[in-house]
Amino acid sequence: MTKQTNYAGASQFANALTGLQAWLESGHKNPSLVGMPEALLQHPLMRQVWHGIDATQVWDCHAHIIGSGDSGTSGAWATPKMDSWLHPILKIQKYFHINGAGLDAHNEDTSFVARLAHLSSEMPAGYKTMLFAFEWAHDEAGEQIKEDSIFHIPNDYAAKIVAQHPQHFEWVASIHPYRADAIDALEQAHAQGAVAMKWLASSMGIDPASPKCTKFYQKMQMLDMPIITHVGRESAVPGGDLNFNNPLKTRHMLDAGVRIVMAHCASDGFDEDYDNGNKIVTSFELFARMMDMPEYDKLLFGDISATTLFNHAWVLKHILQRTDWHHRLHNGTDYPLPGVFPLITSGQFYREGMLAAEHLPFLKDVRKYNPIMFDFAMKRLLSFEGKQFPVSVFETRRMFDKNYKMQLKE
Ligand SMILES: [Zn+2]
């Protein structure tokens, strides 16, 4: 492609974004209101969604830290491509992130943390969010490649946010297993209190089936640290080899005894079925096959974050019906996703018969003030053919808290 066509494409996207902005301003944008009114906090539906829940056990197991490094101390980094019309998809994503997380665009690092801490303070005491660090892309030799990375959130920064707000947050480390110092970094993260590991194999350049991961898996198993790994298509962080996200690639990890949470229950995309002549099937079908293998019963889990996206209702219905899986499903928000108004709509679930008409005004009002409360409330209210997510899906702390068993004994 010539530069000229690039620029022509860019200006078309610029026009499209202007239209999108206008549409968002007309009521589809996250207003990020501050201070949920008493009437909402005391609403009968609010009482219903928290009924029978022990908030001290509710850990949102999937949330992203957004930051540009503009505080000068975080070490967070995002590719400058996000600010360029030559990369319109990234540019639009950035707009969604900023609006979804209610950020001050001139003060991204601190406004991100301040907003999420405020939202968390409105949740019942004990509720926590697990915040993800995010590793650089690396090459085969384990060297970091900044040019191929979309963003980077250092482990130390995630740990620091937790140290500032221990009542609201836990943190999840992200370490490339090919790094020469991978095992040391893993031990250090564990010692610093990381409750899990996060990978996005495609964009980080990790082949989970590579023998180069073996030692890392052994150490993870020894530390009893679970991994939350993305499977299936990835839309938010483009690039890399999408085959690395094939659920079947994680078998080595499971066989090493590592507990895996497959993000979003592999609700998006297609993969090659290595067991059946590499024919193309949905990623979800491979997730389901692995969930149904008795040997993985205590090792393989799914998170239900982003299963409420507008195009994922079919997966949501499926997992609501699979009550035999429910004790292995964990709630996550994929924050700031619930704040990105156009991508999740309660109206759709009403039309699908999964929410009642009286739920809608309540959910809409809650969302204007607090997207994480909205996400929790909507998932608690969703039902399909009489099936709902049980309390255990939300009380996820038992999966991640190293001290949980000890605390139970006390
Ligand atoms: Zn995510």
C-alpha cells in the first residue's frame, strides 16, 4: 500500500470517528458520574443482587490497568500508534479506553487509579479487583521487542497500586516464559504478592506448547500460582500469531499440574482442531472439550468476563445451561470493558429473554455511576431457561488467595 492510500484511509476513519463521537455524545457515552445516589444503593434490585453473597469472597479476576506513563513514575507504556490516524483501529480503541475508564486524557495514570478506587469504594466492603500487569512482546530468544508491543504495564506498577489501595485491589503478574530471568521474575512476583499470572500468548509471542515453557510451568505448579490466559481470537490487542491462543496449546501446562483460567471461556474466534485433522472449529468448542475431560476437572477453569459482549450471547446461554461447569467458572469484569457503553447493552439481553423489563432502568442508572457494579448486577440478574450463575461464580477468592486455606483453618 502506498503512503497516499494510507492517508486516504486514515481520513475516512477520521470521519467515521467524528460520526462515532457524535453518536456516543447522544447518550451512548459513559458519563462517568460520581457518587451513586442512595436511591440506587437502597434499590430492591440492589439488595437482590447482593443477597446471599459474601462480598469478602468476591474478587473480580480479570481487570486491566490503563496507563500511558504520564505520571512519570508508573513505567506504563502504550504504543504511539494509538495516537496516529495511520492506525485507526488502535486510535478508536484508545478513545474507548479513555471514555470507558472515565480517564482524564492528560493525566491517564493517576485518573485511572483514582476512578477505579472510587468505583471500588462503592462496592460492599471486601470486594476486590485483580489488576493485570502486562508483559512486552518478546522474540523466540526471549528478548523484548518494544516495536511489536501494543502496551506494557510493569509488575512493579501493578504491585504499587495494590500497596496504595490494599482494601480494593490484588495484582496479577505478567512474565514472558522465554526470558532468561523468567524464573527469578516469577519467584519475585510471588514474593511480592501476585495472586496469579496473566498471558496474552499471541501478542506477547508465547507458544504455550513450546518446551521453552516447561521450567516455568514447573515453578508455577510449585508456587501453586494459577494462570489466566487468553484463548481464542483477540480483538483488543492485535498482532502476533493467533495460533498461540488455541486452547489445545495449553495441554502441556495442565499436564504440568498448573491451574488455568481460560479467559472469556474462549467465547470469540476460531481455531484449528489438532485432534481432528486441523479442521477449523470455534475456539469455544475446544474449550468445552477440555472442560469435559475428567483429568482436567481440578485444573481447568473459565472466566466469564466479556461473555456479555453484544455478539457473545450464544456462549452466555451455553455456559448458563452447563450447570455442571458452574463450580469451575469465575467472574471477571474485563474492566474497563463494562464502561464502554456501545459494546455491552442490557437491552439486548431483555430482547433475548435473559433479563426482565424492570431490570433495565435499574441497570442503566447503575452503569452511569459505576460500571463494575453494573457488571456484577447484570450477571447476577441474567438467566436463561431458568438457569442463573450461582453464588460460587462470584465468590472467586478461594481460587486465588494463597492464604485462603490457612484463613479457613483459623
Ligand atoms: Zn481482558
